[in-house]
Amino acid sequence: MNTAIASAMVDYPIGDLIAERVRAMGVRPIYKRFVHDGVTGPNMATVYSDRGLGVRAPVVFYNRCNEAAARLAPGDFDWDALFSSGVRWFHSGGIFASLSQTTGPLILEAMQAAKKAGAVTSFDLNYREKLWSIWGGSDKAREVIGQIVSYADVLVGNEEDLQKALGIRGPEVKAASALDPAVFLAMIDEVMAKFPNVKVVATTLREVHSTHRHTWSAVAWIDGGQVHAPTCELDVLDRVGGGDGFASGFIYGLLSGATPEVAVRLGWAHGALLTTTPGDTSMVTLEQVRAFAQGGSARIQR
């Protein structure tokens, strides 16, 4: 599947390393380039993660000082030219929206161009309190993300994301466990009342027994129907990125013409497998994802 990324790139060794990894994964780079001044930047962001162990929870620490991506603004990319090549899907998320006062409007500009070109648009709410607290807080987050979501066809996010990023009220429904989708599904009516353009809302379901032992599932609301993934027990190496793994696998399924049930299973399987490798980017193959989605096991493959 042909993919591309539009982002910032700094011409210095760390940028070179990231650019090489993007090329190695077969992703087409579309960059606005910045020159590092040799001392203060601008920089490529660094995210440190302590994976935790047992009862010690994982901790994520951001070093986004003078981040190049935060300087991106409307007008930096020729969206009409990019979408004229037949782009079928555009995706962005709440982390990029939170970086500065210009990144949210840039996503909005891209969403509008994508809709004009007939592409499907998706947005991962990914509410991060640490990032929004630097400027504007939760009120600004709801304002910015609400404008973006008004152009989205597909949303990814759990009930906390819906509440904090979109201002959707939590229902009176009590969840039997972290794997019970009742609370999430009970919020869909209000999502639709506020954003009637949205056709799909999906999320992962995770019950954490210890840092490295989770129970994992997923659920999606698709055009009025509910689709549930299986439930499995995970031995987790690194939990960071599991949600992104679900989103990308789910979107891949929808783009490739899979049924809603198969698309949810692909997202569920990819997210699960991603937690078994270090870092928050995928190291698994499509064949591995399909095999697990179809009921594969950890039996050795020879």
C-alpha cells in the first residue's frame, strides 16, 4: 500500500537518522525542511519511555524543546497538489494538534482539502494533558480538536478522549470492567449529535493486571452497528504505541476493502503484536498480523 507523511525535517544527524528510517519503511517523505543552528535547534522531538516492570507503571517523558514540527503552519504544504494525485485517505491526530497554536489550523486546512478531493479523513483524538497544559489547557484542546473533528469521517479514541478532547459527557452507565465497552458505546449518540459527519468511532479496550500482563480487545461503532474484537491475554514488552498500532491496522483493513469485522480484527491484531516489540513503531509483518487476526498462536514457525 502506498503511504506518505507530511511533516517537518531538520537537516542534522538526528534528522538524517529519522529520514533514513522513513525511507526504509517505504513511506514517501513530504517535508518542510529546517536548518539546525548548531546549538539550539530547531530540533526533532525526542520521547523517552520507561517501560516499567510489575507494579511500577510505564512513564513517558517528552523532550520537545524548540521542536521543528511545532513551527509548521497553514500554507506550508500544497494540499491541493498533493490530493490531486489520487490520495484515498488522510489521517492525523491530537498529539500533533497540541504542539502549538499553528499545528491545529494546519490539520484543519489539510482536512478541508482532503474532503474537497474526496478522500476519507480520520483523526486519532490522543488527548495528552501534558502537551495541552503548555498552552490553553483542556478548553483550548476542545476548541481546536472540535474544529478538526467536524471534518472527520473516522475517529479513534476511548471514552476519556471523547470527554476531554471533545467535551462529550460521560454517561450514567457503569462499566463492569475495563474490557466492557458499555460506557464507550453509550457516548456515541452524543458524538453523533455534535458531529453528524462522523461515520466510524473505534477504540481499544485494555485491562492492566501488571505492567507486562494485559487483557486486550477492541470495539468499533460503524454506520450504526457495533463490531467487537476477540479478547486475548498479552505478555507486553512495551505498551507504548499499541493504540497507534490498532488505528493503523484498522485503517489498513478499511482501505483494503475488508469487512468491518475483519478491519477491527486487523487493528486488534496489529496493536497486540506491536506491544511485543520495543518502541512505538511496528516491527511486525502483514502476514503476522493476518495470521494472528485469523486466530494464530505463538507456536513457533519453522
